[in-house]
Amino acid sequence: MAESLIISSSISLEEQYNLLVKQVKSLLNKDDNIITNLANLSAALKQTFYKISWVGFYLFDGKKLYLGPFQGKVACTEIKIGDGVCGTSAKKRETIIVPDVDKFPGHIACDVESRSEIVVPIYKDEQLFGVLDIDSNDYNSFNDVDKKYLEEIIIFLIKEIL
């Protein structure tokens, strides 16, 4: 079955997210493998927002975060809990927006062209599942609108797909 997203880049960021959320809820399917769902979600985010240079998931194996489905350049394969933006987000259990990655203590530079980042932790039944990691090659690419809708997408993922 062919899947497609229909979201115009000429509308506001909030309108883009509203359309994306509706389409993601149709795109993701509890009966599909979780890797399939995470791969399609990564692709949907990358396809929707031109500001995204890299998007993907780091999944928790009980000890560390390891690279999961993503869109973009090759990436770091594992991250310790508490290290970098991803490990810090997982440890603190909170979304982190970084306007300038060079100013984030301990930032892990998997892509030297990355300038800003947002990371959303994923917890299911109080257990760490992983994080959604999104990078941009521009400074200040992410804001509270991104945070609100990305967290909404992750809540849907947790409640309906995982």
C-alpha cells in the first residue's frame, strides 16, 4: 500500500504539525513491527520539515541508548545515559531544546554540521524506551511549538503503538 503525506510548507508551523499529527495517527499501525513504525515516523518528520537535517530514534537496551531507525547522515551508534543531549534527556525525563549545540555541555557531535537540536524522551510504564532526536543545520530551529507537537506524537506512540 502506498503511503504519502500531504502537508504544505507555506502554512504556519502549528498548522503543519496539526496536519502531521492527523496523518501520523493514520500512518502508524499497532499491528506493524515497532521498527517499521519508528522508521515511518522518522521519514514523516523529515519529509514534513525542511529545517530537519537528521531525525531518528535512540532505543534503550537496559544499559545505553543505541541507534534505531533514522533519516539523515550516518550517526553515532550508542550513547550513555546522561551523556550528550540524548542521554541527558533520557536521564532527566524531559524534552530538551538546544538552540546552539556548541553551547550544550558535553554535546556529542555526530554531525559537525548540526547547529540545533530537540530531544524528546520516550517512557512507557515508567520504563525508558528511548528518545526521539532531531537535528538542524541552522541555529534556533526548534521552539515550544515543536516541543508541544512532538510530545503529542510521542504520547500517541506510547499509548497506541508501543
